[in-house]
Amino acid sequence: MPATRRDLLKLGALAMAGSASANTATTTVRVRAPVERAERPLNILILGGTGFTGPHQVRYALARGHKLTLFNRGRRPQDWPGEVEELTGDRNTGDVAALKDRKWDVCIDNPTSVPFWVRDVGQVLAGNVDQYVFISTISVYAGTEQVGMDEDAALAVYQGKDALAETRDSLMANLALYGPLKAACEAEARKHFGERTTVVRPGLIVGPGDETDRFSYWPLRLAKGGDVLAPSKDGADPVQFIDARDLAEFTIRLVEQRAYGTYNATGPDYEMSVAAMLYGIRAVTTAGARLHFVPAEFLAEQKVAPWGDMPVWVPAQGETAGFSRVSIARALKQGLTFRPLATTAADTLAWFAAQPAERQATVRAGIKAEREAEVLAAWKARG
């Protein structure tokens, strides 16, 4: 079935909901070269900090020598490799009292998807932080048909009565609001923080710790081996995504540089095809999976949904021609870097293997095994 903008907004919102409740249980992953200390330590406030991307921000910022304060509901305490001040409140109920009469160099807002959350902290923090970083999404754009879309492309417009009256509950009841409300959040941020606002618009965020399995499906499926249903003719359609750790480190580098403005943050830094992604992932396994690339038209006939049944991928044509061809030139100039695909895939497998048995029993994205076999059989029957 073709992917429409409404479908992509809904899937983006579901991904948001899943990542907000991510379990960041510790697992063994590959260690990169030692992190150098920043030239000037900053006093950084992170709103959230215990979801999917936040813990990577915290650890990288500590390694760079920054002073960290976290503000969240205090429901997922963690052991940090350094001193971290933790403040408690609940933005969903307007409880931001712990932020009053405090000053920080930077505020990084990770979990926000409704504008009143931005308004509430803006009323408290405006004038008390030198930079406000809002983590947005590429779902804010009005359309995805344009190839090479950059940060100046038109944004989705909220069509309701009052964006500030929307809540997480009303968002989850109408997931098509996700992109427009994120765009409204950006506008609210600029209202309070003006030119001191930095907006980061990630694409699909992947890697160890992702409880949605949006990318994990592929390493897990390829590790099982056998005949694997794969999307697009010859695997030629492009894909874009970013490791949560690369996004986290880029965000910290932006605040160290006092870089304001808006940045698309997805990757890699070249056009990667579905085939390149899947063969690259397969290279870190030893199961000898056999990939069968099936055209989008046949998948649509079989009611195999892009992004949901076939994660990461949407057809590179029509309304979604530019979905996986977003320009990241501005972010690259500002220092966005990427881990190798093999590292992300291997670390994702290692993380998943460390999860409890009941978690490993259900992969939360991707086509079910029985249905995959049926579609492959139908494809082979066509000769």
C-alpha cells in the first residue's frame, strides 16, 4: 500500500511514543577513541535525559567535562559516570517549579511533542539560559515529495483551534498531529528564546536502546538467516537514519560551538540504498541470509506496508520521493559525524541479546514470519 504523508506522521508519532518510554538498560557496546575535554566547560540543563537519546548526551557531555543537570519525573533513575544533578517535575501537569530562579548556559529539550511544554519552560527559562536546543523531527515538513529538501522547506501547519491546548493524550488520539505540533513547538521555542534557539530535526533514530525496533528488525531478521523479504526493485530505493549516539554527540557539539539555527540530522553522509543497508547489516552476522528484493508495486498488492512491515524504507516515488533524500549539508558543515553501519548493527544486536527473555520474544516492528513466508511464496510463484 502506498505511504501517504498522513501514514508517515502517524508512524513518526508512534516512534516518538516508543522512544519516550525506552528502556536504557546497560549493555556492552564497542568503545570509541577516548573523548577529549571541551575547551570551555558548560553548565547544561537537559529536559528528559533518561529516554533513548538523552543518556548518550549525558555520558558524552560528562566525558567532555561539562556540568549536567537533568529535569524529569524521576521514574527511571540511572547510574551516571560522573556527577549529575537531578531535578524532579512533570511537564505534563505544568510542574516546572524546580527550574525557577536557576541559570544554565544551555537547555536541551529532548522529549517535547506538544507546544504547551515549550511555553511552560520558556516562561521560566527565558533570560536564564544562553541557548535553547529543541529536538524536533523531519516530520515537521509539509510534504516529502521534494528530493534534497533542506531546512528552509515549508513546514506543516496546525489546523486546529489552539495548538497550546493540545496534550499528549490528544496527540495520541490523532497521530496525524505529530508533525504540525512539532512545528508549532519550534515556533513556540523561537517565541521565547528568539535567536538563541537551535532546532535539530532528526530522521529515524536507531541503535542500541531503541525499544521500538524500527531498525532492530533488520539485524535481528538477518541474523536468523533463510529467505528474507526485502523492499524495492533491486534494493535501489534510498534510506536515511541516524544512530542515537551520533545524534547525541552532534547536539553537544552544537552547544559547544554556540551554533544557532536549524539542522536536519539524519544520515549517512551519502545516499545509501536499501540493498547497501541490508548487505552491510548482513555482513556482521554469520547466518547467510538470502535477500529477495521485491518491487514496491508488488508489496502494495500484497498489502505489505512501507515503514511498518518493511522498517526504515518508504518508496522513493510520488508523495514520498524525498522522504529518504533530505539534505543534511548544513549539519555536515557544523560537524555531524557517523559511526559505521556495522557498528550500529552489531551494537544493536548485542543490546537486544542482553534484554530479558520476554522482551526478546517479541520484535515490535517488521512483518511477521508467517506473513513474510506467504509474500515470498507469492513472489516466487510469479516466476
